[in-house]
Amino acid sequence: MTEQKNLPYHRAANADDAIDKLQELYEKATGAIRKALDAYLTDRTVPSPEQRARFRYPELRVTYEPDALPGKSRRTYAKFAAPGVYATTVTHPAEFRDYLLDQLTPLMRDYGAMVDIGVSTQEIPYPYALQGGDELARGGVTAAELAQHFPVPLLSAIGDEIADGTFDMTGDGPRPLSLFDAVRTDYSLKRLVHYTGTDWRSVQHWILLTNYHRYVDQFVRHGIEVIRAGEAERLVAPGGLVIDARSADESAVARLAAAPWHRFQMPAYHLVKKGGQGITLVNIGVGPSNAKNITDHLAVLRPNTWLMIGHCGGLRQAQVIGDYVLAHAYFRQDRILNDLLPPEIPIPALAEVQIALQQAAARVTGESGDALKNRLRTGTVVTFDDRNWELQWTPARKRINQSRAIAVDMESGTIAAQGYRLRVPYGTLLCVSDKPLHGEIKLPGAANAFYERAVNEHLKIGIETVELLKQAGSSIHSRKLRSFDEPPFR
């Protein structure tokens, strides 16, 4: 890494001014990388040290020096844990503008914080500066050759130490301003494109995660109806297919079904509304590995919530296939997060999300009181990492009994734990598709009838929950997710 001379910082007059300056510096840096890459691909011109010094992320620095203690605020973010200097690097300021405004405006208004913008010492890896991904197709150059002359992604520079509470706060440098810096964010943005088959810019603030493709089929039908009604702008599918008002005709469902979703490990569908207020549905497949993988990357977009809407095995005799399970607690046997978030750490249910899920179920089913309780049961969900947990029945039986679990799956506990760990509001509403302890397994004929009836209603509950959470506003960002020395940014 080349040395960087101390360049002057720009004192921002307001949040908009700060973001404008961030965008200016980011465009200069990424433009310099692309120009140098073009020169290298053309005639193997190696960038000079002076040129490489321009390949750096902009830095956002916030200083809080209070004259007196600030008044109490019920806001759960955009607040300081202590006086001092806070800093982070920023990528794609234009795309994150609304988020940055939401964080910076109250810090400047309520705390009198001073905001400075400058060039950081953190290099931008060249793949993150490329716009389309095919710019390197010419010239016969290899990645190993480019790594000799251009900054590349370094695993030593990418991590979740801030989110996991292992960041060293004792040094003389600035405190963290956000959970994720620019290089960690860029890493995940590229991964999202790879896994979902869609541009990360299409991801909406409200996310539904499912473990079964039939939910995608229903979501597609819903999306087309909403677009035709003028209530959404477009539906973005894997592989780049876009359905908007002009193309939402009778062939739209067939075209979406023919999209190359099968090429991607966790295909995503985005029902886009203005300001990111639509819904993203991701079919994460089966297992805690996928659940952790996708949420690691979605988290950098700072969504308002993610909800698990999928299938489970019912563990109680009184349950009927097609009943719902609203998770109030999680018995985590997924093991994938044990080192990052030990299983003895409790994962609290978030009241705002729980209430919205139950209210949505009542609205969609048209049931209330005892009738609703007969179909929607609250309790503990056990999440296993072994799909064939039944083959270890003796130890599994004991733990299920001790936990009082009422349902079993392979994703929900991981998704909730990731929401807790990465400060994204979470919730789980599952639909009982079989009862492994009581001999009611999924047979082809019965399964098809169940899916046709249950999936549509279940998805509608998830969508209605999102609408209710929108009405709750910023209150869904629960204080239960914040630590005592939390970075100011949500």
C-alpha cells in the first residue's frame, strides 16, 4: 500500500453537503481506478505511486464535543455513546444517500456534531470500482497480474469486529461510526449479485426470506397484480428480467418462470416501490449455512427488517398441517454461529414485529380470539443443522422436551440470531407442513393440496406484516438490538 499525504478535510455545512462531498471524492477515486485499468489493458502502463494514492475511499468523520449532557431521546440510533471522534469509510454515497441523511441529520441537529469529509487511507479494491464486470474481458490479462499493480480485496481488511464487539476501543484513533466500513460493504454488495442473480440496488428495505420456491410463484403473481394496480414500479427477477406497467401482460408470469433463477444459489425477486419501500423476497433454500450467508450480506444494506416466512415441522399433537407458528424464542442447534454469538446468549423476541405478525395473521385469515389461537400457536422453534435429526432421535427427543419447542426447521434460529447480531429487526412466522413426531409426513398428493391452499395465505400474511411495520416507523429499530457502546449509525 502506498503512503498517503495528509489531505485537508472538508467541514460540512449540513448532511446534504457532507454526502455531496463524499460522492465527489468517491467518483474521483473510482474514476481514477477505471482510467488506470484502461491504460494497463491498452498498453500495460503501470499506475504510478501518485496515481495509486488516488485509489482510496472517502472518509466520513464526526466529532462530538458536548458543552452539556444532551436531552434524552427515545430514538435508538443516531446517538452518541460518549464524546469523541467517530469515523468510517463510505462506498456508493449516492445509493446510500437516504440512509446517510437519516443518520447524519439528527447527529448534527440534536448533538451539534461537526462533520468532516476527506480521503481515507483505505484503498478501493479494483473489482469494486468496475461498473459492469466485463471491463477486463479484453487484453488477455489475469487477476494475478492485476494484483501486482492494483489494490485487491484482502481478507485481513474485511471483518465484523465492530458488529461482534471485538473491535479495540482502547487505541488513540477514532471510534467506529458504523457497523460496516466501505470495504466490508463492497465485499457484500458483490456477493449479493453473485448469490441472488440481481443488482443489489434493487434490494428493498423490507425483506422476506423463504425456504421454498412455491412462495416465489405466489410473490410473482402478487407483484404483477400490484404493478397493474399502479402500486409498485416494477418487479426485478434473477438474470435481469424486469416487469413494469408496460410489460405486466398475460405472459408476464410465464416469462418470469422462464427467467434463469436456477443459475443462482439464492434467487431474489424485488417488488420495487419509490424510496425502497417495496419488498424483496429471497429463496434462501435449506439450512443454516445459506441463512447465515445471505444475511451476512443483506445486513450491509441496513434493511428495516427481515422476516422468515417458510415451512416447519410441527411438534405438538394438537397442531394441524397448515397451522402457523409464531416464534417467541429459538432453541439454536444450528451451531453455525456458536463462535460469534454463543448459544447461551438469548435472542429476544421483538415486540413490534411479534405484534405486527399476529395482527397480520388475524387480518388475512379473518379469524380472531380462540379461532385464531387454534391456527396460530406461539412458542419456541428449534433450528437444527442436520436435516436428518430424526435419525438421532434419543438425544433429540430429550432436548426438544426440555426446550418445550413446538416446531422444527433449519433456518429460523440462524436468521433471528443474525438479526440480533447485525442489528436488523427480525421475526418468524412458519407454516406446519408435516408432523414428524406423529407420523404425518408429506406425501405427494396431500403436499400439493396443502401448498396450493397454504402458501398463498402465508405469503399474504408476510406482506401484510410489512405494511403494518411501515406504519410503526423507526420504532421497529428496537433498543434490544443496541449495545452499551454502539456506533452512532444504525
